[in-house]
Amino acid sequence: MLTALSIRDVVLIEALDLEFGDGLGVLTGETGAGKSILLDALGLALGARGDAGLVRSGAAQAVVSATFDMPHAEGPIASLLAQNGLEIEPGEPLMVRRLVKADGGSRGFVNDQPASAGFLRELGALLVEIHGQHDERGLLNPRGHRALLDTFGRIDAGPAAQAYHAWREAEGALAAQRAAIDTAARDREWLEHAVAELRALAPEPGEEETLAERRRSMQRAAKAAEDLTAASDYLEGSTGGLAQLRQAARVLERIAPDHAALAEALAAVDRAVIEGAVAEDKLREAKTDLWFDPSALEDDEARLFDLRGMARKHRVQPDDLAALAAELEERLAQLEAGEEGMAALEARLATARGAFNKAAEALTVQRHAAAVRLDAAVAGELAPLKLDAARFRTVVAPLGTDQASPTGLDRVEFEIATNPGAPFAPLMKIASGGELSRFILALKVALAEEGGAATMIFDEIDRGVGGAVASAIGDRLARLARRTQLLVVTHSPQVAARGAAHLLIAKSSDGTVTRTGVTALDEDARREEIARMLSGATITPEARAQADRLLESA
């Protein structure tokens, strides 16, 4: 609920700080005292159009801050805050602030975080309902009537919403299948040719890298083959180096006993023969490892050429050819099995649509029953509010399938006829200012069990009425205030007497500057104000006595 309102430099208000409690709060004052300025200031904080004309003459800017008590950190308000990156802890106050400069520029803040005017309006609609003679929000907006009726009738639209989403999902799946088949059909000749080519090529993931590495290995072997052959020729064969060493060893074996140096020479040659044999073995091993079939190199190069050429043709990487082949195979399979698949999807769609229609029909039946109860509840409130000649009805009309939504197939709108025999028409188009406010009050009383915004404001709901009607209005406002914070701008002493708190709005002037101020009245001052409302400028003892009776009866 609204706990505080701070206003700086708005029209005739220089500086004003107000605190509010729960229950019914009344705001009174003489005509022209500035009651509308107070509501305009609150509306500004809640996202109303920021007009430079609201800035007090001579001031650089106007600033309005509204503070709300938030006992619960959950619900629509908390969800909206979270969607916009704002978190609030249980018990933490919520402060909405708006600044308007003299040149017309404006800025908004929520808990000191920058916020757009659009966000402030969306948040404000959840925080406060303002009902005035020309108000076109809340109960007057037909777009919200269906939700109000559902809430009144405790109607659960969840099953219909689930059926609706299942229907739309089936519809989307069928549309996607149709599009895929249509696309595939247009490309059938190309698709069949591409699939045939890829089937013939049979690409495998990673194949290009394997072939490229194998080709590089064979190319290295080809380059080394000539040198390897030359090295083998120097070592192997009858004239090779190793054969010469063995022959020298045989010669030295005959003469080695004749001299110690010859024995050492023989030992060295023997070692050389052994190392040469090792080198000979290693050469043979290398020949085996580096051997390749030139035709295999040609085959690998041809395969690489084909893979890379096919990849360029389809504008993919060679490693993606296998996945492309699978994708094109699937597209061709979809085309070939399209009719069977379409039939299954069409059956699924028909089932889903039937389920939605059934759920929507159930909603319609419940809404018609709830509409009868709501009409009766509102009708019971009209006569005491001097609207006994008026009639109210809740219209539940069917919508076309193209207008279906998760809430079903119904359009709901509140209509009234203000005179006997007069046709019904939308609420906001037929009622006069005073009638409109009283109709809204009757509706709010009928819907009171289901709640609404935590704070409601009625602006001059009692205009043009008095006596018993004003008492009836005061009684209903007091009943509403048991469930929500209610602020009422009133000219009626019967309504003012019902308030739990009373604020007096008045203008003062020092001869140069005119200012609007607000005073919280104690019991004595409150009696004087109600007496003034009863008798006018001159307060009589009779008026004070009548004020006492009104306060006592309230």
C-alpha cells in the first residue's frame, strides 16, 4: 500500500510530505484548493505524461516520490520488478520517483534505479487504481473484463491454456513439415543427384586428415628413396663397403699373430664389420617402413581431390560431408514419406484443436454462469447508489478461431443501460461522470472478495449526490477499505465522516505567491471541516451537531 508521498515544486505545491495508513483516507477541501494537483502528482510518479506545465513557476524541476509498503516479495509486482532487473526483499519498501524539468524532460527511478515512463506505468497499474470521472483504465478497459470475470467466478483457465499451446505447437509442426516438403519438392532433381553423388563418394568424418597425413608420409618416402638406395649400394653388395671390410678382416686374421698392432687392427676392423652389419639392418628396416606403392599414393591423391572438390561444391568443410550426406538423405526421405508424415501431423493437429475447443467450451459455460452471479451482485448495489433505473450486464460473446488465445474463445465486456428501455452500451461510453464513478464503486464492491491493486483512489465519486445516496457511497467505501487501502477525494460530509484518516487540502497566499498545502486533521479539526462541508463558509452550531452525528454513526 501507499505509505508516503513527497512532492516538490508541482504547480502550486512548493514542498509537501504526506504519510498514509491503511483503511479509508479522505481528502477534502474547497473547490479549486488543489485536490486534483495531488492526484496529478501521484499520477506523475506512476508514469503519467510528464508535462513541463506541472513544474511550479520559477522552479527548475518538479520531483514526486511515492513509497509503498511491500510485505511480500512475490506476486505480479515482484515478478515485474525481477523482469526488469530489480529485486526486493520481504518488508523492504518500494520507492517510485519521477523528476520533470522545466524544459519538459523527465526521468524516472524505482528504488533509485533508472526506469522508463513505460515501466513506471506498468508498475503503477499494479500498485494503484485511480478511478476518476474521465478515467479509462482498470474496470473501464474491456481488455481486463475477462480476467475480472474469471477471478470473480474462480475460473481456472489453465487447462485451456495448456490445450491452446499444444494446438499451436501441433500447428507449427505441421507448417514446418509442409515447408520442408515444399522446399524439398522444388529441389527434388537436385536433391536426388546430390544424394547419389554423396552415396557414391561415401565420405567419412576425419577421412580427409587421414588421407592427407598418409600422402605426406608417402611423399617423404619418395623423396628419401633415392638417397636410401645410394646408401645401401655403398654398404651392400660384393663391392660394397661392408664386403670390403670383411675381406680385410680375413687378410688380417692370417697375419695378426705376427705383430701386436696387427691384432689391434683386426679388432678394429671386426668392430667396424659389426657396426656395418647394424647399419645394414637399419637400412633394410627403413626400406621396409618407407616402402610405398606408387599406385596407393595416386589413389589417395585422387580421393583427396574428390573429397575437396565435393566440399567446395556444397560449400562445406570436407569433414562435414558425411553430416551433409545424412541431412540430404533425411530431406529426400521426408519427401518420399511426406504424405504419410503429413497425415500423422494433421491427425495430431485435429486432436489438439478438438481438445482446445472442448476446454474453451467449458470455460464459456463457466463464464456464463459467473456472469449471471456478477450481474446479480452488481444489481444489488445499484439502487442504494441512486442507480435503480440502470441495468448492468456482463456480455460473454464468442470469438472466431483466428482470435483464440490461451484464455479461450470468449470476449467479455461490461455494459450498462442507464434508463428503462434504453439499449445497453459499453460502460465508459454511456455513463455520466457521477454515474460512472458509482458504477465503478458497485463493481468494485461486487468484486471486493477477489481484490485488486493494494491501493485504490476514487476522485469525487460522490459528485452530484447527497443524503442517503452519499451515505450509501460512504458505507460501500468503508466496506472496501476493510480489504484494501482506499483514498477518496470527496465533497460529501457523509463520505468524509467514514474516513479513518482525514486530510484537508487548502490554498494560501502571501499576496505574491499562492501555495497549496495539506493538513492531517485531528478529531476537533475534522469535526469543523465536516461542519464546513455541511453549512458552507459560515459554520453554525447545527452544522457542528450534524457533523458529530455523522462521525458517531460512522
